[in-house]
Amino acid sequence: MEKMMNWRDSFKPEVKELIEKTEQQIQSRLMEIDDQVTFNQEKVLDAFTKENVSEEHLNGTTGYGYDDMGRDVLESVYADTFKTEGSLVRSQFVSGTHTISTTLFGLLRPGDELLYVTGMPYDTIQEVIGVVGEPGKGSLKDFGIDFDYVPLASDNQVDFDGIKSKLNNKVKVVAIQRSRGYASRPSFTVDQIKEMVEFIRSIDPDVTIFVDNCYGEFSEMIEPTEVGVDIMVGSLIKNAGGGMAQTGGYVVGKRKLIDLVANRLTNVGAGSDEGASLGSLRRMFQGFFLAPTVTGDAIKGAIFESAILEQCGLDVAPKWSDPRTDLIQTINFGKKESMVSFAQAIQKNSPVDSYVVPEASEMAGYEDLVIMAAGTFVQGASIEFSADGPIREPYTLYIQGGLNYSHVKIAICRAVLDTFFN
């Protein structure tokens, strides 16, 4: 009988051996992720059944969007899942940065101060705040809203003494960025966020604590809103959209804070009552239902990436055995040529635009040139397998996403073959 072909058989013997060794090494971690996926899937399923989601809720509205039952039920599903009083889930949010910007403008007033306690926020948020870019374009700074941040300690952890020294009566919002963004520091786990929240509350019980949860949803068994965070935001073309949502963002948290953000998104007087959902609801509902599984597969892919690339001699973070709190896997190449070459190999193994050869170029909101491999069905969707990074030392590529584990394995193994074994 002819031997059945295995997908690994298409690789050179030394690469096949590397793949098999990696799969054996990470097997126990993958089983842990499977348990986590089932836990989070049950949470989402219970929210759907509690809110009696039905066919009529999958259809959209037009015009002003008054009495949009589907939109309202979707927002209740988000609030139930994230254990909050309310939520705002809208296609009118064009990106994670837009969702964050709208939230900060909704919460802050002239004379207030925004304090980031997880170091300087990532590039696009810096323009929103006004620490980079031209003045007069409408940043928080232009509106008389001050900004400060607490640099991380030498071990890349939060500096609690620094927080205590900067948390004063002028600070209206304390911000926590869960994911590393384009920084070298690790992303913060929910347990670490809980520690931050408790420390901040011990100094100022009334300050509003905000979390940028982009890349974090369903990467653990609990969310930041379950450990005392007041308000939290994310993007629907990352984890929460499950690869189905084509645009949008969400805000979850205390009802009074959600109302302030809604007034900024639309206008005072309309708030969350307006905003047509058009034809987006079916994909938003289905994507959120799929999100725990899709996120789990993306994390499995990141674990595989970390293990196999470390065996290739690269500096990786997190390590394959480390706890995971988001989708992002970083690879330090040390030189521009290797970073760009690997990104191009990932693009070559994408389902969309595989023939395109990405080059470093300018990108809105970033100070450095950026290389981006993103052959995705939804433009810029980080829940889909992609890689990007600014062209600056130590030439780090940030790999994230993957709609299914198998695609990530195939693409990474082919990139390893092209980069290290040809």
C-alpha cells in the first residue's frame, strides 16, 4: 500500500525534522490553549443565549439607526461577556486607534490630565495625544488636555513608585496599554493589570482607569474589566471580530462612561441611540461567537512560531512556554535585510496578494518607515496572519494573528525554509 503523504513531506529532511521536534515540544501548551478556548467559548455562548439572539437581530438598519434591536442586543452580548454595565459596538469606529481616541476625548476635558502608567503609548496614540505631529490638528494637547507617562522600570515592569509620584488630583484618566505595541517590553497579563488597578485605587479611589485591550480579548480566561477596570476598548478587526467583522470597534465599561463616549462618537443628544448598522450585524455577531476559537488558533500559531524560530537561533519574545496575554510574537533579526526578507516570505504565503512584495514605506501615524506583510481578507486585520514592524533597531518583526493554526504552521515553515535553508 502506498504511504499516505504528510504535509511535512514537502520540506527538506532537516526542516521536516525541525517541524516534528517543534510540534512535540509544544504539545502540552497547545492542550492548555484548547481548554482556555472552551472556557471562553462557553462564556460567549451563555451571553448569546441570555440575550435570546435571533434571526431578526442579524439584520441592520439605515439612516439614523433608531430602534436598532440587533445593535442593542449585540452590545448587551458584549457587556455580558466582559462583565460590564454597558457597551458600544459600532462599525463607525474605523480602527482601534479611532476607538481609543474617541474614548479619551469623551472622558477628558480641558485642564484634565491623562496618565499612562505602562510607558509611552504606541506610535499612533502619540499623535492623538499630541506628543508628536504638528500642533493645531486637533490632538488632546490642542484642547488643553495634559499628558504624562510613567516610564517602565529597568526590568520592563511597571514602576509603582513612579505611579505614586505622578498620580495627583489633576489626573482624570489613568491609562493601561495591555499589549506591547512596537515596544520591546512584554505585554501585561490580567493579573498584572489587577495589581496596577489595586495600587492605583489605594491612592485615588475615584480616578477613571482605562485599558487599551487591543490584541488581548480571549487570550486569557478573564478580561481586565473583571479585575476593576472602569472602561476598556478594542478593535473588531483584531480578536473580538473573529475574522468575520469587516470594520469597527468596541467600548465596554461603566454605563456613565459609555454614555460620554457615545456622545463623542455621535453628538450630545443622540449618544448611543443613533448609528445605523447597515449590513454589518450578521458578521459582527458571528465573528464574536467565533472569536474564542480563532484567537486560540492564533495563539497556538504564535507558540509554534516562537519555538521553531528560537531553534533557528533567533531572539524571540515571548518564549514558547511563557504565559500568553495577547496575539503578538516578536522576532529580533538584528539587521534590516533579514527582517525585510522574512516579512516578504510571510506575504508570499498569504491567501490574498501573495504575489506582492512588501517594501518599507511611510505609514500614517508612524515616525519610522514600516514594513507590513498583510495578505488579509479584511484590510489591516491583525486577527489574520500578518507581520509588521518599524525599520529601526533592533529590527524587530511583530507577527500576529492567524484564522487557523494550520495556515500559520505552513506559512512559518515555508518562511523558515526560504530564509534559513536555501
